[in-house]
Amino acid sequence: MSIYFSPFVIPFLIGVIVLIIICCIKYIRWYNQFDRVQKTVILKNIISWRFLSAIWETIMEALLHRKVFKRSFLLGYMHSSIALGWFLLIIVGAIESEIAIQTDKPFWIGIFYRYFVHDSHAFKHAQFFAHFMDLLLLYVLSGVILAYIKSIYSRIVGMKKTTKHVIFDTFAKFALWLIFPLRLLSESFTAALYNNGGFLTQTLGNMINYTVADVLEIPAWTLYSFALGTFFISMPFSRYMHIFTEVIFIFLKKLGVGENEQISGYTMFELSACSRCGICIDNCPLHKDLQLPGVQSIYFLRDLRYKRPREEIAENCLMCNRCVAECPVGLDLMTIRRQMRYKKDLDTHANYNYIENLQPFNSIGRIIYFAGCMSHLTPGIIDAMTTIFEKVDQKYWFMDKDRTICCGRPLLQQGFSIQAAELRRKNTQLIKQSGATMLITSCPICYQSFKKEYNLPIQVMHHTEYIHMLIKSGKLKLRKDDLKVVYHDPCELGRGCGIYRQPREILKTVTHLLKTKNEKEKSLCCGYNLGNTVINLEQQTKIRNAAMSSLRAKNPDLIVTACPMCKKAFKRASDFTVKDVAEIVKENIISE
Amino acid sequence: MIKFGFNISETRAINLEDCDLENVKKLHREVSSFKLCVSCGACSATCSARQFTDFNIRKIHASFRRGQYAGLQEELKACMLCGKCTLVCPRGVNLRSMIINMRKILLESNKK
């Protein structure tokens, strides 16, 4: 055995070996669960610019935690100091030992360097390295101290509610919390004996009695090694599996691998890439307004990972996408929900023969207007759109004027993918045969479906995009009224499809738009989203009222939205005026 | 006899003692709003599937509640789950959930 060995290294060694073996087994198993398409995508894209962008993303997210910084500076600092600090401790430690020792050396030398190398002038810049390593240790320790504080008072890092962890996670967390104070202690003892510390460990070392240090040096290093070993062994079974998995997940995502409708190896990577940071909890409407425990994405993924998924949890989600917008890892949370909602026994060939008789209208030179089911409950929107079409002399085919075939998205969200596909097939057939060049829809649910789930050869627009285009091209002349309005971003249109700019620009043209507290990605769900079938009307009302009071905070004259469902939801609340973008545009058309 | 263009359905007698209401109880456990229905028919009036065919969710609801499950499983498959019925219901019955759970319960009981 080399001179760089001492029995206290053994717990650390066992930990590392167990960690590597378990991780390899898991990763290989998950990779084998990928389907052929996913595997081909990886091989095809591995040598491309995507690989570089994955490296960049890894540095920005896995090490620096940019998205967490955006949420709260202290929270970002806490995460990045532990991740980046520890990473640098390992890297700089390895460089230091590489320069100091030219002969054969074991891989753990960087971890226990101070114990084995006492000469503080072993090489030219040895002093510098000693100070730099101390600085890094201080950096990590500051993060750990912040984590201690966060566990007592989480509001300091901007979190109202933190995760309720399972016992195993708490155990691993305490091991992690012990590692760095123990490292400080052991290096200080060694510094007391051999004067080889940096500015931090040497100062502490000078305060320690020589005999005390002599007695406690080995026990301290042993405890440090034990803490490391314990953490490594618990890592693959706890939330800390995300440390490696997140990096692999970023690469898979950047290389273009995506979720399937069924659970695949990619889902397994996603489940383990969740660090259970709890950022998704605070803004989940089901937590914020209803205090429902255990349904948020973090708990849903955890239960799924530990193979005890509960059906009622999978079903209890509004699918408002708020957690997806918040998630610092960028997990595809909604697809995983849908995968778990898949109703295999019920999702058989449906009884939709009745739609087969519907014939397309010859629409060459026309556009299609697809109002969507929900718009038929808000005739004002349909009336506004038909008026606008007539105003600009646009010939159109009102595809679902008398009889509506649903777009299929509501079925898909509830886990009926075969039945949803039947509706999509018929709609696609009608649209293709009509010969129209463009499809305008008034419902963001249909819009998202046409955009993402259909593969239509023609352009698809939401009516806000279309009106925006008309205004830009000068076809539609509008006056400006003197109302003050607020705009509510519908989940499906905003977070779902990224349409934030067009409705706002339209409103700025025709009226005075006030800013609200929860805008764009941070928009609040109206509570009526079709994603959830579990909560009752009373609970929906609570969520709706919360969104409503946030919108009414600045006393606007009316609330404007771009979704028939949101409009209906707010309309039910009170006699407060709620209008769709199309309606307010129609009112302000200048008639020549 | 004069033909008026409609006919009167035969009188039906349902013997409640012969009805198996186990499924109704099960549905009530899953969707508690199910019994709030006052049979106003707003759901059927707005139903997208109803525009094409004689699918009638109000009737299905009534039959289910009386324990007459025959044929319902197949009929329910005509629903597109678009959610208009849930939105117009004046009593706050969670119809989408009701339909999904009816299908689940009927599938289970038909398997037996």
C-alpha cells in the first residue's frame, strides 16, 4: 500500500465504490428503456453544436443555478455555493495534488491532501493553493450555514413553504451538512500540528492546543471520511441522486431527446433529476389557495420514483404549467402527469362514428375559423371574430359553426390518447380536404392542440395573433378608448404556447393597459382549467377569486383575457366586466 | 289513429328491490357532486356530441342513478370530454369526472 493510505480512508472508498456501481446499474437500465427513436436521436446529435450548448447549460444550471438566482438571490447563492464550491474543491484539490506529488498517487489524495502532505512549501505556489482551498471551503460553508438557517426560517431565502422530506432524504441531508464542518475541523487539527493550513484553517489551528490536536486529528479525519461515505451511499436512494442525473438530463434534453406519451427511460432520468428543492410548491394554485398537501409536482415525482404512485395525486393537477415555468431543472412535468393518467383499460376504440359524416367545405382561398367548444358558450367572442372577418373582407369557413368536433386535448389530458387521436384524425382530414390556407382559433386549448399535437400543413393562429397581424398590416383601423384595463394571461396561451406579446400590443393600441403583479409566466390560473377533474366547484371558485383579486388590485375598468374558459370563469365571479381581446377590438373598429 | 310525429313511451316500472345500487354508491364516493343534479338538462342542451347524435348525458345520469346500467358503457364512449357540460351546470356537478368514473365503474362491474 502506498504511503498515502490510512485506515480512515476506507469509509470514503466504500462510499465511492457503492455510488459508482449503483449509478452505473441505474443509468444503464434506464438507457435500455429508451425506444429506438430516442437512441437514434442521441447518436445523431452527439457530435453537433447541441453538445456545446449542453455543456454551457450544465455550467449555468447545474453549477451556477442561474434560474434559482432569478427566483431569489439568497436561495441561488445557497444552491450554487454548495454545488459550485464543492465542485471547485474537488477540481482545485486534484490540481494541487497533481502539482505537489509527481510519483504514483491514489485518487483520494485530493480529498485528504492536508493530512498526507505536511510541507507547506512542497512546490512554488503551495501557499497560494492552501489559501485558495480555504477560500473555497469558506464559500461552501457559507452555503451550508444558509441551509441551516433555511431549515429554521425559510422565508429568508424567499420560500414560504419548503419540502416535507422523507426520512431518508433528511438522513442524507444531515450527512451532507456534516461533511464541510468536519473537513474544516480535521484540516485545522492538522494545521495545528504541522502549520500547513491556509488563512482559515491555520488561524483555527493556532487556537488549538498541540496535544488536543494530536489526540483528535485521526478521529476528526475518520468522521469526515464517514460523513462522505454515508452521503455517497445514501445518494442513489435519496434526492441527491439529482447531482449526477441532472447533468445527464440536461445533455439528453439538449441533444433533442423528449418525452413519449408512455413512460420511458427518459422519464426515469427526469424523476431522479428532480432535486426536491420545493420551488414548485409555493406558487402551485392547489397549495397557494387550497392548501392541498402532497399533490404538487415535487411530491408527485417522488411518489412515482419510489414506485408508490397514487392515482388521485396524478389526477389532481390543474395542468396550469406554473410549476413547469418555475422548475429550475426544466422538467417536463405535465407530460409525466399525462403518462400516469393514461387509462389503458378505458382508452379503447371510442364510439365516435357520428363524426364521420361531417363533410369539409370547399375553402380554397379562404381561411378556417375554428371557435372551439368553449367559445360556443361565450357567443360574444364568436360575434366579434365574425365581425372582424367581415370588416377586413376575409372569406372564411366557420368550421364548427353548427357542430363541434372537440380538438382532442381535453381527452389527451385525462389520459385517453387513442380516443384523442381519433378526433385529431377527423379534424385533420377536414382541414386538409377543405384546401384552406390558415386556421384561426379562439380557444387557447384548441390552439395548443393544433400547434403541438396536430401536424397540420397550414399555419395555425390564435385570434390574438391574427388581430395583431391585421393591425400591423394596417387592414384594421382602430380608435383608442379611455378605459383602463388589465390583461389576464390564460395558462394554455401564455405558459403553454408563449403568446404574451401580441395581446398586450393589441390592448395598447385600443385602450390603456395597466401592469399587474402576476404577469406572463407568473400569471395565475383561473381555476377552471380542464386539466383537473378532482377539485370541486367550491375549490375552483377559491382559486378563481385569488386570481380575480390580484387582477382587480389596481381598480381597472375591466379585465381582458383571451380564453373563453377564463372569461367564463371570471364572469361567474361577479358583475365585474370581463371581455375577450377580440370583443374589445370589435368595439373600437372605426367604421368608414 | 292520428300520427302526431311523436309517440308515447311505454310505461315502465322499476322495481327498486331488484336494482343493484352498488355502482351508484361507488360513484357517489368518487364524485360527491353527482347527486346535486336537478335534471335541468343544461348539460345535454350544450353537449357537443349531442349535436351529432342522440347521446344524452342527462338521460344517462338518470338511468345510472336508478341502477339501470344496460348499454350505458357503450353510450358513454360517445363523449368527447370537452367540458362544456361541466361549465354550464348550474348545480356544480363535476360532469367530466362523473363520466370518467362512470366508465371506470361500469368497466369493472362488467368484468365481474
